[in-house]
Amino acid sequence: MPVPTIVLDSVTHLLPEHRGCAAACASHGGAYAALYAAHMGVGAVILNDAGIGREGAGRAGIDLIERMHIPAACVSHRSCRIGDGPDMMARAVLSCVNGSAAAFGLIPGMACAAALERLAAAALRPAGHGPLPLEARRDVPFLGRSNVRVVVMDSISLVVPGDAGHIVVSGSHGGLLGGRPETAVKVPVFAAVFNDAGVGCDEAGIARLPALDARGIAGACVSAFTARIGEGTSTLDDGWISALNDTARRHGGEVGQRCVAFVEAMVAARAKD
């Protein structure tokens, strides 16, 4: 019997009523996103490969949930805008599939819309609930500045009101959800760092940067080929800045900096305020 389909800008928008559905979610295909979809009990999921990037992190999640026998695939970041579910359905093509998805006839190069339709028509096994994956956030001391906090988080969704005026370093992609500027960051932080997700179609992987500029927030992205997407610690420790906005540039940010050096510049600028 066919199952319902759902199209979302982010995997974090899945609801309990989506259990058992075939979902197309425009999040990156890293470990957290795929494991979150499994936790929410989807019958199958399609994500964005986010440039694949360092150690294949942008698609690593679909192999993790293969162990749960959940069909999963990623679309190419070059074929649609990351963070934009409707665009994913209109333009995206698959770049990789796991074994369970291949068993239902999904192959690289297939249109996302056709793949979702095929999954919906398949005899998907009843969906279970995987464990909720843990996302980390922690404060990191920088330059002994007690009045400036640097918060490293695996997802920008973990930002809280207390982070306002401080610096956040996230593992999230730098794309806007559904193209909406207000989704760049929920809290008026001083500076925010993301992963560029391979930049991709329409430069969607860095679309948060001008939206942050309009709010006077310094924004930067690290290259997906230098840091593992979905891991804030990798953004900070491994990342090299690939793009930044004018506000960040005025505060001493530069393309080609190590993320650590960029954060040091933001801390120094914030301490002067």
C-alpha cells in the first residue's frame, strides 16, 4: 500500500505524524540529519549531499541508517538549493543511494520527485524509532576574554537566547531554509560560522551570509572540504574560511583564514564593543 510523502526544508521539521512516510528533507545528509529522520520513524528519506566534502560527511548519514534497513538517498548539491524542499522536488537529481534504496530501484541520476514517488509506492517496512542522536554544544575559552563567549554547536538549531551578542561556531550548512532571511539565525549573535556545503546550486550553501549582513551580524562559512559538516568541533578545529560577509570583513575576517584565526578576530572585535 502506498505511504504518504512529505517535503520539508529541514529534517528538524519532521513531526510525529510523519512516522512511516517517505520524506524529502533539504537538510545535509550527514550523520545527525539521517539519524534524526530515523528517530522520527520515517519509512524512507532523501537528503542533500552538501558537497559530500571532508571524509564524505555530507552523505555519511545514509549509510548509517542503512544498518536500520531504512531506504535513503542524497541529491546533488549542484542540482538544487540546500535548505529548500520545493526546489529539491522541482530540480534535484540523486547523487548517491544506500543499499535499501537501491533495492527499490533508486539510482544516481534519477529525479528526486520520481525517486520519492517510487519510495511512496514501495512496500516500506513499518518504521521504528531509532535513538535520538546527541548534538553537542559547548563553550570554548578564547584569548582569556571572560566577557565574550564562543559557543561551538553541531547545529545552529541549538542556539539559545543567552547566546545573543556572542560568537557561535556551528556544523550546520550556510543555506537559508526556504530562502527566508529570518532563518539565518534565531538569536542576534555577534558572529556565526557555518559550513558552505560545497556552495552548490545558486550559491545556496552560503546564502545566510548576506542575510546576516543585513542584521549587522558577522557571518562566515568554512569549506566543506576542510571540515566535516554537522560537526561544530570540526568546523572550529579543521575549517578554513571560504566565504564571509562585509560585517565579518570589517571585524578582521578574511577568506583563507583558519576558522580558529577567524574566531580570534571576532573575539577581539567583540571585546572592543
